Amino acid sequence: FIQMLRSAKKRDVLQLLRRAPEEARPFLVEAAVATQSVASLAALSDFLDFSQEPKSLLEKFLYTAAFSPRPSGELLQLVLDKLDGEQLAPEVWETGIVAVGSLVGKLCQQKLCGLQVVERGVETMLRGLRGAEQEPKVVISLLALGNARLPETIPTLLEHAEDGPRAVTAAATSALQRFPAAHISSKVKQVMRRIFHQKRKSYDKTCRLAAAEILLDNHPLPMDVINILLATSEMETEVATFLLLKVQNSLRDHHHLARKIMKDIMGDPRINNYNFFSKAGISSSFSGPLAVTQDLTSTFGLDLLFLEGGFLRKSVSDFSLLSHGQHLRAAQVTFEAQGMESMMGESLSEGEEEPELMAGMAATFFDVQLRPIVFFQGYTDLMGKVLLSSAEPTSVVRGNLLLMDHHQVIPLQAGLQVTVKLQAGLGLDISADMDVSIWEQELKTSVNARGSLAMDFQAELDSPLLQATLRSQTEVETSLHFDTKLRFSSSPVLMCLQLREEQVPYR
């Protein structure tokens, strides 16, 4: 379909979009964005009315742009033009600003940071951050900066991480975690130390853990590792257990940047002893390989942080790909519940502010952070959702993405030339659900991911004397289901985890 659209005129693409039945429009929008021809982008500009179109179609357009493997400056221009000067629904603006961050980051990876439209994109994100009056807008702007991963925005992220309220600190540290080790400077580490050791004020436990992870995961100094381990003796059991398991995980991971330092430190019996590593919490942190080849390692990681009373505070399931020193976060889904302490009759840590009751989810796919989803906010909202639960999972992302689009002409020694084309498309359908039962004192979370990958390879030799074509088509389908169920009515807390992978047809 993309190959067909490449040769189409603007009039034809626009007619196609306008005449298509409603259920086919999302697919046509995805294809037009992936084509990125002048005609298809001009047709999309005329077709999409951000003040009238259904939100689902606008979000489809914005997410397809965000996932584009090699976006053009014209695509970013189109997204920015659509976000400017319209009365936008809050969800559409949030999705749009997250997409701008992804597009800016990818254009800079292509060494196109100097384009005027990229500078406009950076200014749009920073203006959204400066002008935000409400906390959710600040959070979204920080997540967009995390998608862009521009070194010049690090001072802004550090300022919000250290001085912002709870949600803002969490978003800023989360954005900093996405930067490669080369950009985690001594200044960044200094701020992370102050957050972890609470030098200036009290921080939420999840923010302190994120700061500790940044220190441990990016060429750590032996002193930082020792200080973090020593600090666990004064922490709550669950947070200490989680942190100690993180350290032990890095020892098992052959790719971890801190593995050698950790091994040296663990040789010291004053650190590596029963007193430190005998914390009896139920929080856990695990990561291990799913599949390993000569060039590629795919890993699955699961972090579960509990409150002292056994309620799940945060869970992170992560599927990553590692190849030749490059790290791609293929899928990461985070469930978070806060403010449950008061409902469970727990007391807060000294100096810690009481958070608002809330449960939500954040997802990252192919290194693009999506707009967070809130399941409930506040006690009234929770009771309404419990009583009126639809039992329908929330769709996180659904659609078709162009992963690869490669075209190359190779001259041969004989004077002939071969034309090589490679395209790969991915169909994704990911949904998630969180169900809290106050009456039965149960918490269930589930992530369902279905995907199909299609690759089309063609090599063509064309000369007056000889014509030859080699063509190969590959299709793979897979689905993963990850469920957790917690029953905290009794002690110890009962927990069931299930990861199911259906059979993978490969053609």
C-alpha cells in the first residue's frame, strides 16, 4: 500500500482518505504517514481537522508519526502546524507533545538537529514546560523531553527532578534514565546523590530508587555503590530488599556497565555479608535472557516494589533488545498505585508528604514513551470505577508501523548494478488492565501484547542483456500475556505471576 501511495498525487490520496469507510481510515492514515511523500503529507494536512476529527483518529496519526523510523523535517512540520493555534482536547495535545519529542530525537539522530523545524520543536516542548500551570502538563512536557533525549535539556530536567513536587520529580528522573551513559555527567550524578540521600528535602521512595538506578547503571563510582548499600540498612524493608536485588542483578548481567566494580566491592566482607543481604521483604527485581544469538540478545525484566503492608506500589515489566552495544527498549509497561498507605492503615516515612490516591499506567514501545493512562484518581473516582467496572481492558497502542524502509543501488565490478529494497512492517495490539477489589482485597494487572512482523526483500539486476530478480517474504506472529494477581487479605501476601507466550508461526 505504501509503495502504491508513493506514486500517487495529493488529489488521489485526499480522495482516498475522504471516501474510505470509517473503519478503514486509521489504516489509510498510518500508510500515508509512513509514505512521507510530499503528496501524502499535503493530503493529510488538508484531511485532518484537529478541532473536529474523532480523538482516536488524531491520536492514531500522532503515534504513527512518533514511531516513524526515519522521519522527515516535513512530517515534524505537519505535526507542529496541527498542534498550533487549535482548541485541542487535552489528550490530543498530550499525545502531540510526546510525538514532537520522539520526532525531534530521531531527526537529531539523523544529524538534522540544525533544521529550523527541529529548533521550533524543541522550543514548543520548552514553552509547554514553562507555560504549564497544572502539574499533568509539566509531567507530559518532561516525558516529551525524555523522548527527545537532547543533552542541552539535561539542566532543565535536573532542576525539575530536584525541586519539583512528587509527580514532577518522578517524570524528570524517568526522563533522565533514558539518556545513554555518555550523557550522565558528574553534575547529573551529584543531583542524583542529593535526591537518593535526601540532602535537601524528603523524596518519594520511587524517586529515590530511580536516582539510585541512574547512579548504579552508568559507570558508577565505587563510593556510590558502597554508599547506596550502606543506606539500605536505614531504609524500609521493602525498598532495601528491592535495591539489594538490583545490585545482585547487575552481577549476573554480563552487559552491565557496573559489573566489574560490583564484583570488586562484593569481595569486601564488610559489605557482602548476611547483615546487608538478609532483608526479608517480598519486593523483587529480576532480569534475564529470553533468547540469545551471536548478534542479538533479548531480555525480560520484572520489577515489583511493595508497600510494607504488602500492597503493590509499582510494577515494571520490560522487554529489551541488546545488539553490539546498542540498547532498544522494545516494550516496557509500568503499573503504579499510590496513596494506598492510608487505606491500608500504614504510616508514612518521616517527612514524606501524603500522596493523592491514584493508579495508572505508563508504556514505552521502541524507545517512544506514550501518554500515561490514569485508571482512577481520588477516592470518589476509585469507588465509581469499582462499582461501575466494565471489565474491558484499556487499549495502550494499536496499529501498523513501518519499521524499515531501505533502498540502495549497489554497483558491481562487472559494470552492472543491483537495486536492493527492504521493507518491514509491524502490526501491534497491546492492551492492559488493572483491577482493584477493595472487598476481596485483591489486585490484578494484565498486559496482553499481540504482534505480527512482515518483511519484504527484493534484489533486482536489470541490464540490456540480463534481467534477474530475487525476492523473499517473511512473516512472524506472536502474542505475550503477562498477568499478576495479589491477595493482601492475609500475611504473608499471596502472589501469582504468569507469563504466557503462544506458539509463534514463522513463514
